[in-house]
Amino acid sequence: MTPNFTIEQITPELTWDIRQKELYPGSPISDIKLKEDYYGLHFGVFTDNKLVAILSVFDKGSSVQFRKFATLKEYQGKGFGKALMNFTIDLAKSQGKTLIWCNARLSAISFYKQFGFTETEEAFTRKGIDYIIMEKRLS
């Protein structure tokens, strides 16, 4: 059972600590900031007034890309990431988008598949991490 939580829009700066801690441990904050951060929407899951999960969304015309999706390790497996993913899919649908996609770490493929995302043929490696583009049609 998922504890009480809220999903709120947050500033890009509030995403940076969790990005660093969970996605790029040991990297300086300057390496996890995106040039596009101030053009996107950022959402966070709060429980007991603590930010525990984050995700950034970027408009790509008829599609939306989400990036830097992370949940603090001690809060993983409690449903916060699933709630944030469902929120993001619903947001994209409400904006009339036809596709939602991400650069998925290979270790996260099974997580995204449970939401109906499929793997594309586009794979790459960045900073020693293997990714594949995954997408979900919305219409």
C-alpha cells in the first residue's frame, strides 16, 4: 500500500539533488543540470513533506519526452514512481500528445513495459550507461 503522498510541480533546482544522488552518484551538480531544464516541467512526489521522487517533462511538439526520472533508494518499491509515471502519461494525454518517450536505462526496461512502453531500435551508450529509447503511443 502506497503511503500518503502528493505530486506537485517543482522548480528545476529541486530535482538536482535526487538526480545526482540516484542517477549520477559522484558526479558534480553541474553535470546533472540540463540546458533545457528551464524550458521543461518538473514534478516531484512528496510524502511527509519530503521530496522522494522526481521527473522532468519536455514538450516535443506532438510528443513529450520525460527525463531524469528517479526515486530515492529508500523510497523505491513503495509505488511513488508508478504514481509519478501514471501522472505523466495522463498529463501527456490531457495535452493532446500522441506519443510519450524516454531514453531508458537498460536496467529500467521492465519498469516501463508495465505502463505499455515498447523498445525502439534506437540504443546508445552515454557516460558508460546503456540506454534504449522506449515509447508509448497515446492515441
